[in-house]
Amino acid sequence: MTIALASPALPDLRRLWTDAPALTLLALILTLGLIPLYAAMALDLRDFHGNSPWLKPVKFHYALAIYAITLAFFARFMPAATRQSRLWRWFTGAVVFAIVAECLWLWGAASLNTAAHFNTDHPIFAAVYSLMGAFAVLLTSASLAMGLSIWRNRATGLPEGLRLSIALGLILTFVLTVITAGYLSAQPGHFVGTPVTGAALPILGWSREVGDLRVAHFLATHALHGLPIWGLIATRMGDARGAVTLVWGGAAAYAALVTATFIQALNGLPLI
């Protein structure tokens, strides 16, 4: 498919179903799953660290649905032979299984009114947490596999700068997430420093008092959105060679931003 950047025409969203049916169906199920989750938040008045125990599953449903539908959209830029191969279908099935398992554990922890993450109070919880970490690496590896496939595919029909930005965004999502989330998962919590009284940024919930490792983790997981958007802008700013240079510069700046916020949190300093 060729995206004509000078045209206002939108990409064909019907290809979500033909190019990545499992990921598209998963995104739909995760979205519909928000209905019972919001109902649980309204009916279950228990408190967990000042919030509803169902808040974390809600956040993850949003995040994983966006991740799944983004991969489903970018799948059209992979070679058709790769996309339709049995190996890719099995791999995609494993990724979907990992995401479903993550959500089931989040639902289970919420129903028990206990922590889904950093929970080592019981050997079973500790074992499940380790297993979920392995599943998290598996589901994130889909972005690496897709990024490398698009990197090698010169027949996407996209301008070179845009194709490069999509590939780099997907690859950096895996690399930066494994580093930031891997470190985060090995800690007793996502805060670095004291005191923690609960002061946080609106909506995002990041601490305004101490270092919060979730900032770098959040930015890392959204490289697959940030860099393609920059790629679109870069292709409109100059010729093909100039756009490629801008995309490489944007990728370096994005990686530096994630690194800076990660170091800032490690030093116990809040983002703002």
C-alpha cells in the first residue's frame, strides 16, 4: 500500500482484519472488556492504596488494546509472504496468548484486592509475577520482529523516511522497554526516594515528589507512535535524503529522552 502524503485520503482500515486478524480481534476484545471493568469499578467499593482495585486492569486494557491495534496497522508494511507464513501466525498467536494471560492475572489480582505487580507476599504470587514478566518480554518482542521485517522490506510503497521511522519506532519500543521495564520489574516498586505522600501529576499519576520509573517505561513503550509521527512530519519538511537524516536524528533524540528520564528517576527526582 502506498500512502500519498499529499492526499487527505486515509489508509484503508479494512486491512486490519486481513493483515493481522488475531491482533485486531484481540484489540476489539480488550476494548469491549472495559465495559465489565468499569462496571466492577462502580459496584466494587473496596479500596486498594487509595484507588479502586480495578483501576490497574482498566489502564492495561487501554494500553494493550492500543499496542495490539498499532501492530495490526503496521502489519501491512511487512512482506506479504512473511505476514502469511505459518511461523508468523504461530508467533502472533503466542503474543496474543501472552497478552490475554497478563489481563487474566490483572483481573484475578483485582478480584483478590491484591497487587498484580511487585507482589512477593506469597510464593504463588511471586511465581506468577515472574511468569508475567516473561510474557511481557514475549508480547513486546512482536514490535522487534515487525520492526526488523519492515526495515528489510523496501517494497512498502512508503517514502523512505517514513518507512525508516516506523521500523525504528518498533525496534526502539522493544529495546528501550526491555531495559526500563526489566529494571523496574526487579525493584520493590516504581518509586525511587522518599517521602511519598501521594502527590502526582493529573491523569498520568506520576509522582511529583520522588523518582518515578514509570515515566521512562511509558516513553519507551510509545516509541512506535512517537517516531512514525515524527517520520510523517520529516517527509513533509524536505527531500527524501533530508527526511532520512531527520528521522535518524529524531530516533537518537527519543532514545536520549528515555535515557534522561530513566536516569532522573534513578536519582530520585520527579519529572516535574
